[in-house]
Amino acid sequence: MASDPLEINSRITIAGWELTEQFVLAGGPGGQNVNKVSTAVQLYFNLLGSPALNDRVKQNAAKLAGRRMSKDGVLMIEASRFRSQERNREAARERLKELILEAAKPPPPPRKKTKPSKGAIERRLKEKSGRSEVKKMRGKPLGD
């Protein structure tokens, strides 16, 4: 199934040759099956060298990947939640898909600068002078 292409959305499809899977022994529940069968999957994807992604998506995905990405730009996703190899393989591919979808989201619109209203400025200054008066009253009384 690693040779099957992974369709992210209508514009992004990762070819099967870009994905590499390696199966390793998984810990946790599963009885004797865990000790005998390599059910956990490690999915490798050369994120920075992929022709399927544009530069913006690559940079965003690299930030989202964090420690899961090597210095060479290869992303490793490990899935060992399920007891079967097939379900773990699907889970790893789904997590890769979610990461790339998150990275492909458009950037947020730029912030519009706003000014406080005249009334807000007046209220702030009035509160400020009121606090100043309170603090002045806390001082030592002036002796005659």
C-alpha cells in the first residue's frame, strides 16, 4: 500500500514512490502477538525534496513537524496504536495527510490597525487621574 498514491486534496497528491514504510515491533497490549509480529509502522516522507508540494507548504509543514523531521528534511511518522499492521499503516498515512492539510491552509488575513475612540481615550485618562488621586491620598499627611 506504500506504493499507492496518497491524495491530500484536489490539488495535492503524493506519489507512492515518495513514501517509504518500515515495520517494527510495537510495545503495549496485544499479548504474544506483540512479541512476534512487527505491527508498528514508521512512515518516511522526504518533505523538503518532494515535487508534490510548493515551497510555502513545505516551510509550514516543516514548522508543524518539529522534532519528527530529520536534518535532511525527511519526516518520520510512527504509528503503533492499533494491533494490526494495516490499521497502523492507515493511521500513519492519515496523520501525514492531516499535517499537510494544516500546512496548506491559506495564511490568515493581515491585521487591520485600529485607533481607540475619543470616548475611550477620555475614560482611560479619567481612570488614570482617579488612580493617581487615590495613591496621593495614601501618602503621609502634610503637617501644619
